[in-house]
Amino acid sequence: MKIIVVALIIGLSTTVSFAQEDSAEQLVASKQQADMTYRQLMEILGEASYMIHEGIIRENKQMVRQGADIILHHPAPNHKPWTIMDAADQEGFKQSLLTFDKVLDQHASRAAEETAKKNWIEASHAMSELNVSCISCHAAWKDKATR
């Protein structure tokens, strides 16, 4: 299982391009800070993912759009997210944050775009990719989080 997750992460990181000067610090600084932990942020993003899923099932464009907007415009937690990891894992986690932030945005945007065109099957495919991305990151890091 871990080999599959690592392969997915490598595949995702090679398909997403971002400027070399981007850093996890810049990513976090670019977002409005909210009074919540990283765990609470992930819970909200999970609910947004569910909202997209439910909206596709019900063919409710507004529901999909709202879920996508939550993902696309989410705030930063009240602490540096990488501090939930041991020092040895923080640089790798920072890279995952950079990669997965862009990947999640890509799939959420695509789901909303396809929904707007009433391409429900394509929206569902984008939703599936969003789920795979969420689960891949979670599987890679959940056992390493120290808080």
C-alpha cells in the first residue's frame, strides 16, 4: 500500500508545475489565517469534498460550486501546518503541502467547470481524482503526525 501511495505522490508532484520560488511559508502567508488547527482545516476540506460529491449526485451546480470555492479559497490554520510533524519530516511535508494544494485546486476547479456545463460524468471523474489526492496525502502522512 505504501508503495502505491508513494507512486501516487510522485506522479502527482510531477504533473503539477509550480514556480521554484514557491515555498510552504509563502503558501501559508498568502492565505487568510483562521482561528483553527490544521486538523480542523482538513475536516472542513473533507466536508467541502463531500459537498462536491453530493452536488454531483443531485445535479446541484450551486452545491458543487460552493464546495469547490471552499477548497479553492480555504484559509490557513492558526499555526504552521508542518509543525504537526517531527523535525525530520517537516521539509517533506512542506513539499506535499505545495503539491497537494495545487492538485486539490485543479480537481475542484475541474469538477466545478464540468458541472457548470452539465457534464456530470466528467465532474464525477474530477471528483474521483480529488478523492484520490486527498486519500494519497492522508495515507502518506497520517501516521507521522505528532499532534
